[in-house]
Amino acid sequence: MTTQLVSDLTTLALMARVFGADIIALLRRLAAAGVRAGVSEMNRHEREGGR
């Protein structure tokens, strides 16, 4: 392993440790927004006489 690779991996591990909780929270919010959009689309489809 080169020192540059070790440095990059260490930086990546440190960033994952520092920002990991924020990234998980962001992913949860994005998933919730996707679910809301899907439910909204299903409800709109039903109101318009779909299946």
C-alpha cells in the first residue's frame, strides 16, 4: 500500500465517522420524501378514475 492510498483511506474513514450520522439522517429524509410522493401519486391516480 502506498502512503497516498493509506492517507486517502484514513481520510475517508474519518469523514465517514464525522458525517455518518448526518448522511444517514439525510438518506432517511430522502426516502420519506419518496414515499410521500409515491402515496400522493397513488391517491391522485385513484381520484382520476384509475384502477
